[in-house]
Amino acid sequence: MTEQTEQTEQAARPVPPALPPMPDAPPVFRDTDPASTPPVATKDRRALRAVLRWTAAVAVFAAVGSATAYGITRTERTDVPGLATQSDGRWSYPALTRPPLPSGSPGPFAEANRAGAHYADLRALVLPAPEGAKADKELHGTDGWLATDVFLKEYRDTAEHDELRQKLVDHGLRHIAARGWTTDDGTRTRVYLLQFDTAAVVDELRSRHLTSYSGPGYAVRGAEETVPDDGFPREAQVDDLSYSLYTEPEPYGTEHVRQGYLGAGDVLAVVLQSRKGGAEAVPFQQTVALQSLLLR
């Protein structure tokens, strides 16, 4: 067994929790053998601490050679000082593990990866449904790949579908991976990952055609009006990703719709969450934050 193989296996194995830290610091999960796990980068540590403030998950990053793997582990409310009483609406997600990169492939934000390419299987980078949620079978696709026409159904004006489809084609859409679910309170979540050839293409498509400061370029179903989500915390956003986040002001239409467009290297992530009567902010923030970490 080579040294590189041993290091990759060490980075990918489950990380057991350590004892809870003092109340003014979020819990950090480490390997019981400090020598077997490389130190966590300062930038990633800041992102993880910030995300924990808004989600029920903790992430630990470990990078060895050309392969990168990380685990995101659910934290119970009673394990977090100050959060052992009233629920704040966060969902319980299963333990998340990012697939290892193919040998010799850099991460999407490595300096050597100028295209911002995700070399891991895109289908394995879609956020799974939280515990107890009912899966949306329509988004399963064929072998995990979703037809563009299914994605286009999210948009209200059918007369604009051909225009949007052509924009995706013109920008070199390669494929779409998706997942959707409905929780017990009626909140519907849809997550779409659209992969293109380069990060520059994603940035151009997102910033010029799909989003603007005032609202998205194409109206989604169920939203009568859309405004920037100024209440979305900066702490729930991850470095290196670009965000366009929107919500629907009161009075809501058929349902309250929250929207997120995330530029992550060569991947454009579209996160939609809706619910009659009002879609809560915390589950949306949590969903966006965890999907961001998987793409980081």
C-alpha cells in the first residue's frame, strides 16, 4: 500500500466527536489521533464555525496530496451549549461524506484548477434529504441525471422556457443532478446542480442572465413577487462561492418561495424552498449552507 493511499484512507474515515468545548466556541470534531489528520485551514475553520451557528451540522476538512475528503456530522441540540431547550427549526440531516477525488485531480478551488472544475461525481454532491422527509421521485432522473425540461418546469412563464433552455445550451450545459423532498410541515425543497465547462461560464450565466440585485431573471412558480433576501446571514455563506438569494415579501401568493442561486466553480446550484403560509428562514439557510460545503 502506498503512502498516498494510506493518507487518503485516513482523510476519508469517519471522524469521532470530541468533548464539547466552552460555550463561546462551537464544537469541533477531530480524529482521536492528532497525528493522523492534517490541520484544518484557517479559512475553512472560519467557514465551519459560521455555518454551525445556522445549521445542525459540523464539517471537518482534510486534504492529502491530490485527494480531498471531508465529513459533515450532525450535532444534536443538546450537545451545543445554549441550544438544549426550544427548537429553532433546524432539520436533522444524515452524516454527509463527499466522494474522494479521482487520483491526480485537484479540488474545484485549488490554484492549479483554473476552470474551477468539480472532478467528483456531480450526483454524489447533491445534498441528501433530511431525516423523515418524503423524496420527490420526479427529480430522480435517469441514472441520476435530470432532463432539462424537468428543471424548466420550476419557472412560471412557459413562454420563456425555450429562451431559458437556449441560454443553457449556449453556455454549454453538460448535465443536471437534482434532489427534492417534502418535510412533515409541508415545506418543499428542490436542489439542482447544473454543471458547465468552466467557472467563468457559470459566473457569466448567473450574473448576466439568471440573477440581478433586484431579483431573479426568470420568475419561479408560486412566487407573486421576489425581493433580495437581506436577512440571509453572511455567516451561512462559504468563501469562494457566489450567492444570489431571494425571498417573497408578504402577502404571499399561493405559497411562500425562497430562492438561492450559488456559483461554485463550474457548477451552478439552484435551491428552491416553498411552503403555504410561509417558508421558515432557518431550514433554507441550513440547506444552502450544507449544499455550499459539499460544493466547496
